[in-house]
Amino acid sequence: MLVFDSGIGGLTVLREARVLMPERRFVYVADDAGFPYGGWAEDELRGHVVALFGRLLRDHDPVLCIVACNTAFTVAGAALRAAYPAMTFVGTVPAIKPAAERTRSGLVSVLATPGTVQRDYTRRLIQSFASKCQVRLVGSTRLARIAEAYIRGLPVSDDDIHAEIAGCFVETDARRTDIVVLGCTHYPFLANVFRRLAPWPVDWLDPAEAIARHARSLVPLAEQALHPDAADRAWFTGGAPDFATRRLMNSFGLAVD
């Protein structure tokens, strides 16, 4: 099974997928050569992701692909399915529907990359599932990079993180934001920091477990343990990662190709 992300954020999804599918072997692919995706034009990113998957499917021959990146899937998901109809793709989209079902105040924020919050895909999710809620879209230009640094053990600034999440908190008519959707798979790595810096408690909604459950439902039992003795691997499009990244991958039980 292949788990794809622009960087290391998809490890949050991989972690949940392993819990649900311990018998399955995984290849984690980080497109660090293209990271971050937020600065790409949509057409260019779509072409890049579709072309890259041509190579990945040929080299790794997965039974299923999890696109553990909101930006990549909202831009290229339909194109991937059209280009490779024989492959099953499980996508990652902002968890707006469960947020709308859980909120009590009716005030929901979506914290994501600028590209994700600006896309029609995200706005259609709001119209379809959260039309009765007041949804604030907060686009962060820096959090993905901050999360990458944090998970590698590098120092990050509380002030920098607070500046990126402050827009999520709305207080109006005696109501407060009570759910923040984490619309980037990098962000759950910072969840404990978010909780500490938040002006009041909220539910930080991480879609990783739901993505893993969906993937599990699509893999037939007969196709699970194809290579029970093979090690899970990590592959980087930019070549050999630095020492901190290799150490992180090893801590997740991934052999770096």
C-alpha cells in the first residue's frame, strides 16, 4: 500500500493505517522535491502529481494509494482517477462534514494551506454539509514548514504558531468557535502546541483515522498479507534526506530507500 504526501505530514495517516492494517506492508512517499505545494499553480501541480504517480505505480505496484495531502487530492484527485482507472485512490479532504455534525456553537474554522481554503472543492463541501454553520477559512502560509521543523526536533516559535492559528478563534453573540478542522496532514503533529496556545478549548479535528478506516474498507482481506516479511519503506523524490529526516523515518519503522 502506498501513502503519499508532499512531505512528512502523511505520517499521521500512515500511523493510523498501520493500526488498522498491521498485516499490510507500506511504502511512504514524500514529494520533498515539490514541497510545499501551496505555491504551485493548480494546472502545474495537477500535471506534476499525475506524472509522478505514473512512476510510483510502476515502481511500487501498490494495491491501493492513499493521497494523504489535502492540496494534492483537491487539485489532482479526479485527474489521478481518470489517468489510472485500475488503481484505487483514497483521498484526503477537509473534515467539514463531521465538524458540522459535532459543533454545538455552530462556529467552525478550517485551518489549512491557502490553496486548500481557496479551492472550489472546499467551498462545495461547506455548501453541501455545513450550510447551517458559520465556517471561517484560515489559510496558513507557514504551518506546514513549521510542523516539518517541529517533528524533526528543530526549535519552533510559539509566537509564530500562535500568529498562524489566531484567526481560527471567533467569538460572537455569546458563542465561540468550538471545532477547528485540521485541513493539512502536517498539522496534527502540532496539536499539543495548538491546545496549549489556544485562547479557549476547542476540538482539533484530525481526519487521519477516518482516512485509514476508509482505506481498510477498500482492501479485500484476500489481498492483505501479500508480503508479510517485507519492511515498510520511505522514498523521497528529492533524493537522500538529511540525518534528522532519516532518524524520523526510522523512528516510524521505515527503511529509507
